[in-house]
Amino acid sequence: MRKEDLTITAMDNGYLISVSGRANFDYAVPLRELAEKLVPGNWIQFDMEYCETMDSTFMGVLTMLAMKLRKSGSKVMLINASSQLNKLLRALGVAKLFNFVAGDDKNAVRSGSAVQEVQISGKASLLTTAQTVVDAHKSLVEADSSNLEKFDKVIEFAEQDVERLKNDNQ
């Protein structure tokens, strides 16, 4: 992932996130860190116009963000998401968590001045990445229990990686 492939901009009470290229587990770690910072009343908009595809880890972190915001009555907005991206989210039963909007829908797209661009840390540690994979896939299962059958082995192997990496770091 190049730095310009994922841009997170803090706005008043929310975040505007631009995603381009292939959204994968590399994109997921900074978004998981953002999920930990969210407070009730925050909003998130993803500009997906230049996003080519998403892997399950990225979709799991999107789901994690959406479920956290849902508790405060908000939804994650996906702007200009292609029909292919929408189809991927529908296949996992999580599309219902998002508002899909065309970028020219001025009533839906929030505007305002940027407060600051959030710094994206460099390459995440293997442990952080493995834990993000676990959390992302567990979020997909929490959002739609039929995903357990699809991702139980991913979760199992990623949890084994987490344990191995913890032991290696001791």
C-alpha cells in the first residue's frame, strides 16, 4: 500500500476516508486504529471511487466501523462504490450496515473544512496485522452468522498466528 492509497482526514465530528487501489489487510490496520478512537456522534464517509476491490479483512474492518457507529445511530457512508464493491458486501450479508451514495448526491455527502490529515503509520507489526485479521473476520461473523462457515478457518489460523507471534516476542 502506498500512503496515497488510503487517506484519512479528520473533519468536524467525523472522518473522510479516500480508498484507492486494492483495499486489503494493509489498509485494515489504520482503520482498526481509527475504530478504537471513535466516539458517539462521529460519522465516517469513504470515497470508494478509485477502489478496485476489497479483501475480506478490509470488509471486516469496514463492518467493525459500521457496527460501532450503529450503536450511536449512525451509518458508514460509502460514496461512489462500484456495483462490484456493493456485490462483495452483499455476498457477506453486511451491505445493510452501509449507506451507498453517488458522489453527486449533495444532500448526503458531508462537507466542511478538514481539521487534519490523520497520519498513517508505516508497516504494521506482524502481531498487529494478525490481530486485525482476527478482529475483522470476527466482525463479519458477528454481523452475519452465516459468515462463520466461510471464515472459521481464517479466524482459527490467524488466532494461531497471534499466539505464535506473542510467544516469539517474549
